[in-house]
Amino acid sequence: MHVFVPVDGAPAAARAVQFVSNCALGRQQSIETTLVNVQCPPMGTWQEPGPASEALSRHMRAHGEALLEPPRQTLTRAGFAVKSIVRLGAPAATLLEILQADAASVAVMGTRGAGPLRGFAWGSVALRVASAAPCPVILVKPEARLPSSTRDVTRVLVPLDGSRVSDSAVERLLSLRELLGPLRVDLVHFEPALTLLEAIAPPHDDVLRGWSAEQSRHAVAAAAQRLHDAEVAHETLHLTGDAADGIAALAARRSTDLIAMATHGTGALHHATIGSVALKTVVLAGVPVMVTH
């Protein structure tokens, strides 16, 4: 298990570090934890190599090491063996290169998660990494409620839509049991609410409801079987309404520790222009959200 935690000195990044510490407490010796800081050089500073650019490079690396020191101390005190990396470059692209080259199991990132014009604005590092990373990315807002370090199980909510893409969230989740510990999983499928026309045209609405229930059962069947085979306790739920709002509300009601979702999106352009249930859920949810694709 190789956990990467990008750190930029922001409160959300500190919260991500605490998430790792709380989750893995008791299993930290089996988890390789790497803190990463990427320093973005000012535009135009690297055109002419020389003493000035070398001095700036040393200064930026020293600044990166200073930012990594508080989270390094936090994890070290908790019993983790911690490595650290400081790189110079474009933050999102550099992080993606590191995750790919070092075969990361998961990245745990802080994010403001405040909406399309703030937390996931054009150029957001969290958005770009989550939409292109080769591994799951757990997004942690600064105000997110974290799993208790004394919990017996990690309670996870997994929304499903019946596709192989959404089912992959369960497979990714199972691969992280070394970090998360014993799991208790709620599988949920959301159907859109009936339209006014459907609601006032019986018995057609009964047919629609029956079809919807059958669709819901089908949507969670493969994931439920996979959890059964892995001997993971789970429950299935079938709800109607807006998916992102419903997921966030359900997570609050059921004291969920983590929401795990797969996204169909193909990159930052998709999320910035069209939107994504997964990233809307990050904005709305009060707990960390794992995004995979």
C-alpha cells in the first residue's frame, strides 16, 4: 500500500494528512506514506540557466521542504514511516507524473471543494488530478468530518448506476482495505423522481415504478456480489431524487466515513463545462469523497 499526500500548506492539505493518520492508525507500519510538494516556478524564470535560476531553484526546494515539515511531524508522531518529495514544475501535471511513475495505490488530497467557480475552478489542481490520476483520489475538504481513529469499521457509501464504470468503485475500495481497515458498505442506486405527467397518468406510473425497482436491483447486483465474495458486510438501498443531493444527505444520516464513486468524465473540461455527480458530491458532502474513473 503506497499512499501519496500532496501538501501545499493549506488547511485542506493538513486535513488530508489527518485523514490518513486516523484511517491507518494501527496499520501504519504496513503503509508506505509519501508527502509531496510541487513548487511552481514563476513564468519565464527557466529560460536562461545560470546562477540566478539555480539560486531560485534552491530557494523553492527549501520552501517546499519547510511546508512538508509539519505534516511529516504529525505522521511521524503517529508512528508512520514517512518519505517526502519536492519537485519543481506545473503542480497538476507533476503530481500526475509522480503518481504514475511510483505506482501509487491512492492519493489523498485536500480541496476547497466550494463549487464550480472556486474549489473546482479552471486550473484547480484537485480537479485536474482527480479527473486523470491512475489511482483513486480521496478529496478532503478542510471542514470534512473525518473517520474516528477508534472506530471498529470504516462505513463507506458507494453510489451505483449499473455500469461497469460505477462498479469499479467497489473494486478500488476493496484494494484500499489496508488503509481503511474493516469495511461496512452501503450500496445505493438513485432513480430520477417521476415527472408530473408520469405521476398523474396511472396505471402507467405503476409500470414505471416496477421497471425502476427492477433497474435498481440490477444496478447494485454485481457490486453486491463482489462484496459478498470478499466477505464485506453491506446493505443495498434504492432511492429516488437528485443523486448528488441525495448522496450527501444519506451520508450524513448514516454516519458515513467515506463516499466512494466512479466518474464517467474524461477530464477537467468535462467537469468544468458539464459537471459531474462525483464532483458535485464533493461540494455537497460533509465527509471525504474517493473519486476513481
